[in-house]
Amino acid sequence: MTRRVLFLCSRNRLRSPTAEQLFGTWPELEVDSAGLADDAEVVLTNEQLEWADLIVVMEASHRRRLQTRHRSRLKGKQVVCLDIPDRYDFMQPELVALLLKKAGPLLR
């Protein structure tokens, strides 16, 4: 069974696109990413929230913002926070290692 995983960060420039690229090749996963800020590269849509089985946020502030803005669309959805701060570049090896360590077990 394929799981649909949505990765969220603030601006969808570094952390969530890295996660999307990293886990996009894993079997039985469909992945997408978006940002919660109004100036994100890909701004989160209601369609993405409806599509996702699992929503993975990078920081607790993202979870709070998501719940404040989209509470009704989160019913029955699992939202997991990885606690990965915004101090990494796109595909930076340390970020990749953290994503594998923290999100990998959730996605197996």
C-alpha cells in the first residue's frame, strides 16, 4: 500500500524539498512538499492536505501554524514534528543524515 507523505517547512526552499527529494525514491511512498509562509516556493494548498496520509513538519512552530490555519483539514491525519532547525542548505549531508535518522523509521 502506497503512503502519501507531505513534508512542510517555512518557505519550501531547503528542508522540505530535501526531504521530498530524499524520500521520493523510496518504494511504496508518494511524497510532496510545501511551505507554510506566504512567500514559500510552493505554498501549502488544501488539496495537498487532503492528499496526504502523513504530514511531517520540521519544527513545532510549523505544527502550531498548521493547526491554527487548517485545523478542520487535519482530522484523521497524523502530523509528526522532526525538530529540525532551519540551519541547513538544500541536500546538505548533515540535513540528509538527520532526515534519514528522524523520518526514516516513520516511513519504513
